[in-house]
Amino acid sequence: MLHFSPIRTIVILIVALLGVLSAVPNFLSRDTIAVLPDWLPKQQMVMGLDLQGGSYLLLQVNREGIVTESLTKLRRDARTVLANQNGIGNIITTQERSITVELTDPSQLDAARQALETLQVNITGSIFAGVGTPEYEYSTTPDGRIVVGLTEAGVTERMSSIVSQSLEVIRNRVDELGTTEPIIQRQGADRVLVQVPGFEDSDRLKDIISRTARLTFHLVYPGMTAAQAEQQGLPPGTMIVPSAEGGAELLYEDVAIGGESLVDSQPGYDQQTTRPVVTFRFDTRGALTFGEITSRNVNRRFAIVLDNQVITAPVIQQPITGGTGQISGSFTTQSANDLAVLLRAGALPATLDIIEERSVGPSLGADSVRGGVIAGIIAGVTTIVFMLIAYGTFGIFANLALILNIVMMVGALTLLGATLTLPGIAGIVLTMGMAVDANVLIFERIREEVNNGRTSVQAIQAGFTNAMSAILDSNVTTFIAAVVLFYLGSGPVQGFAVTLALGIMSTLFTAYFITLLIVGRWFAWKRPKTLKVQLTRFIPDNTKLPFMKWSRAALLASMILSVVSIGLFAVQGLNLGIDFKGGSSIEVQSNDGPADPARVREVLGALDLGDVQVQGFGAPEDLLIQIEAQSDDDTEQQAAVEQVRDALTAENYEIRRIEAVSGTVSGELALSSAIGLSVAVLGILIYLWFRFEWQFAVGAVVSTVHDVVITLGFMSLTGIEFNQSSIAAILTIIGYSLNDTIVVYDRVREYMRKYRKIPMPALLDMAMNSTLSRTVLTGPTTLMALGALVIFGGEVIRSFVLSMIFGVLIGTYSSIFIAAPILIYLGLRSRPEQVDAPPAKERRADGAAV
């Protein structure tokens, strides 16, 4: 094992070199990267919104808007196909999801139905003609009326089709803003996710993205005002549309010409009034149509309608044959420019509602990067020093592997194009604490083999071989939690999951291949007669702590703590964040010294937004404001955020971070979180069942549930906000707890094969005492890394890290006092048939019996 073949060595070095080369650009300036040779990697990691600022929007197709628009089109088409094309007199009324056609001549029922059935549309994304979902369903009432309704499947398919069309429109609009590296992608059947890093004006971005920008031109109905039509009844084929200047206009329903005929749109200024306007130009066909319409309707009013609002309705003074025109209204220079952008990019096929918003100011992003880097440096230095103190020369080997591990993680994140988030930095820092665990397991096994009288070569080989089972099992269970977390979460939480998963893979690679390669080369060079693996002993050899004697008291204490935690959860509940209850969370910073919470409460209280909480958040200048969900109407939630923004800007506060989540999204997150946790526990249970006996699997799950319940009790007691990051913390705690538990279980399984006559309580004591040194060494490195994050990582991530610190402590406790003794109650016994020979007493190097 110590003598790697040249090919194996070359492969390991190539993989490590690729990881290093991929990571290097992240530590260089852009100017330096530009002059590097072309064959070298130049890609850098993508910073998340929480690190560089920017906006995140989740938009959903408005289902009611789709239904309304479809019914309007259906009514217009039905009138055309019946009266205009077939001369069938009719009266059409509109219901919630259908239209009813009453014929003036009932004898034409069959002809009318045949004509209406020609309107049927099969909506599909299939490439096969004739395959699709019918949009309409037809029926006839006993009194001879025809009912044409929208099918539920048709509406759903229409929404899915609209999402596909909207992606390109949104991408064109964002590109017009000049932003770099936006992420625009479909999410589910009816949603679009938009992330625009580095774009500070989130209000403008929302307006640009969410506005439908449907431009249509309609003739104004002559001889009757909108007010008269409301009193006397609408003339056939007309509609009332609100005006931008107040009031309303009575327009013909038929679209004279649509915005789809536009080929260009630019902001400009009216030559006579010097007010901002938007000029537009039609394509050839549109220019001809526009010229014909204006020629036939000189001295009539012609309305320009944008998103169901009349922008202007001037009188046609003369035919407009050049195919150009202008839109005037109450524009500012920026609003005229934005409208021109919208018209150039094209109209959205339907209204998109903002159901989730997260925006971060650049100053907060810079603070997060600074805090994360400081926490990472401190965690790295403390871990390196600790390993040097503990293992000396072997500590140097572990540190080299650790440094390469982190560099390879960065390289992998870069190669994959993954987005680095603040929780992602936490994942890297956490990996520093947990990555040494594999090396500690290996070194402790080498030391045990030396004490058992093996030669140096045998001890090294046996140490790596025997430790790999525990390393693999413990890391696979954590990997399962990371995978579930990736599919469960979104944004920063997914970033944490990706970092954690990559950290596990790089840890396995560096712990086995790199550390073994380094140790093998060192041994071939030095040829030491004796191995001194550990420099400083924190736990004496041959400890005989009676864990099983303490287990009953510990189990009783755990039962009491669990009952108290469940009681706290039932009575007090959790301090749910907006991720799970909906609402808005806004972080602000005073520009005039320490913030004044009382004044902010007074200002926001006057806005009548319901429950508004204002509290200190980190530095004296910072405040966190939480606003309850306004209603099921997403637009009201957005309006509330704008009111708070305007009010606090007037008070000289800087908006650093905004999160707004609708009730729809929060409910989905709560359900998906519960499902995700259940799937994670089930997946781990199945894996352990295959790898161990069923008692081990059940014991591990019981221990894990114990840790989760008590951690939830801790969150309820302390009032730590429970949000998506809390789910990430719980899944990480599950992984860490299982890591500890499996190390103990692996040793129990080994001793069961070796010592068939030892009673189970004594065997469990032996197993836990033999792994105690590893627990004492791994725990502090993880806690030191997490402690650095608490101090320097920033307020946004503090509750997340505090929960993990508590979980690490409770997980270490449960692996000893819950997971191990429960094996006895589950009836686990040694299996004599697995032992080929009676166990011989092992002896340490000094000759004493073990």
C-alpha cells in the first residue's frame, strides 16, 4: 500500500494539480488573469448575491390573468366567427371560466356549434402535430345555449407555455440593462427565477422584469363616454379601460395593431414641449397597417394602451404613413428609457407576480466577504496549530492535506460554475473543522497498531485500511444530507449544500490518497525504526471510563430534555422567519450614527402595515425590521416594502438587505422542509441498514431524532429565528451526529467480531474508550471553526452557526450516551459464528496486555 505505482501516483498528482490550477484565478486580480497564457484556467468563482449584492426575484404566472385574457380572446373570436364570418346573430355573456352564446335564431344551433368548434386549440410543446391538450370544452344547455369553457388542463398547459416564452423576453430586458452574468431560469411549471448580481436598483429591476409591457392600439368609441357606457350599458364589442391621467376611456375591443409589429423603440424628447417621449417604429407590414388605419380614421381618437391602461388617446390629424410614431405621457427621462427597453425586448405573454424577493446592498455584501475571509483564516490557522500540537510531524502531513483539500474545493466550485454564498463560506470553514477528522481517525488507528506491536509498515497499512470503513460510512451519511439539502433549498442554502458535498468528496480524496502518498514518501525517505504518531496526548492510553454505568442517568436526562423541548415547541413554538410564515424582512443601517429603534417604530407604525417588529441587529447602527404578510395578494406585500423603503430613506437609513416571501412560497417551503428532513433520515436509515445490522440503523436514527428534538427545543428557548438556514443547520447537525455515531458503531462492529465472550456493556465501554481520543481531537477543531464564524461571520449567519455549535455538542453527547447504550435495549449480541478462532490477547509495544 505504501508503494504507489508510478501511474497511480501520476493520476493522483494530476487530479491535485488540476484542482490547484482551477483555484488559482480566484486569488489573482483580473488584470493578472488577463495576461496569463491561454492554456491556463482563467475562470473565477461566481459570487452569490449575499456576497456582491444584487437582486433575486421569483415570479409566478398569474393564473387568474391567464383565464381573463383567454376568455377575452375567446369572446372576441367567437363573435368574429359567428357574426362576421357566418352571419349568425348572437349575444355572448361571460362567466368565471366560460362564455355562454345565446342565438337570435335557435335553428342555427348546429351551425353555430360547428363554427365555434373551429376555435379549438391544442396546446402542446410536442413536436408531433395533432398531439396536445384541448384548450376549450363545449356543451349545450337545454334551452339551446352554447357554453364554451376553459379546460383546467388547458389553462395549466397555457401557463407552462407562457413561462417558456417569458424566459427569452426577461433575458432580453435584463441584457438591455447592461448587467453581467444574470441567472434566468425556469422553476417548476409556472415560475421564473431571476438573479441579477451587482444590480443595486432593485425597484427598477422589478419594474423592468414584472411589467407585461403589452402595447396595443385601439380606436376610441365615438359619441359616448366611458361614464355614459357604465350607466347605459356597453355597446357590443367595446370595453372600458382606465386612463393614466385619471378617468377612463371607452374603446373598441378589437386590437387595431399590436406591439408585436414594433422593430425599435427609443427614448426622446418632444420637439415642441421638450418633455420626454418614447418613439417607436413598425416593421413593413405594421407600417402599412398603421398607415391604413390612420388614413381611414382621420379626425378620430386613437388610443395607445399599455398594460390595460390608456397612456394617451390623441386625435388622428392626418394619415401616418412612415411607420413611426411617438408615445407621450407623464414620463421622466428614466421612465421613458425603461419603457423603450420594455418595448424593444417585447411584451410578456402574461402578468408575472413577484412572490419572493431577496436583495442585498453592495456594502453588506462586502462586509460578508470580509467577515467570511477573516473567519476562514482564523479557523484555518487554529486548526493547523492544533494539529501540529497534537501530532507533530504527522500533523504537518494532515495540514498539507487540509490545505490541498480547501484549494481543491475552491477549484471544484470554480470548474462547476457554482455560486459561492455566505452559507457556502460557512460550509468551507466547517469543512476545515471536519476534514481533520479523517486524518485523526487514520493517525489514531496507526498509533493503536503500533501499540499492539506491529511494525511501522504494518501499522501504517493497517491504520489506513481499518480507518477507511468508518471514514467512508460517516461521510456518505453526511453526503446524503447534503444532497437532500440541495434539492430542498434554494439560493444560499443550495450553495451551502454544494460546498458541503464537495468538501466531503475532497476530504475523502485527500485523506486517503494524498495523506497516504505523503506518509509513504516520507517513510521511504526517513525509514524510522519507531513511529511517534502523536506529539501531545490529550487523553491517556487505556482509559476505562464506565460509560455504560452513566448511561441510565444520561438516558433519563435526555428523556427529560426531550420532553421539555417538545413542550417548549408545543407551547412557545419557534420564532419562524419569513421563509415559513411569509412577510418581509429588511435590514437597514443608520447613516447618522447609532440607530433609533423607537423613532423607526414610530415612523413605520404610521404606515398601518400591521405587526411591524424593529430590533437591533449586530452593530449599533443596524436594525432588522420584520413586517407581517399583508395578504394573499403579492402586490400588497411589494407595496408595503416600498412604503418602508421610502419612509426610512427619508430618515437617512441605508437599505442593506430585503427579503419578501409570499404566503404561497412560505407554505411550500414548510412542506418541502418537512418532506426533506424525512427523506434524509429515511435515506440514512436505509444506508446504515445495508452497512450495519438493523439495530445500528435504528440506534443511529433514534440518536439523530434525539439531537434534532433537543436542538429545536434550544431554538425555541433562545428565540433564534427559524428559517431556511435553520433547516441547513439541522441537516448538518444530523450529518455530524451520525459521523460521531458511526465511528463508535464501526469500532463496536469490529470488537463484536474480535471479542465474542465479552458482555455487550463492557464491549461498548471498550469501543467508546478506544475512540475517545478521536472525539476529543475532532470536536474542538470543529468548534473552533464555528466559533470563528460566530465572531466574524456577521449577524446574518450567526443564528445558523449558533444552532450548529449546539448541535455539535449535543451530537457528540448522543453518540456516546444514546446511540451506544440503545444497542443493548435493541437486543444486539455478539455473533460467534462470525469468529473463526478464539480471540487472543493483544499486547501493546511495551508488552502489557490490552
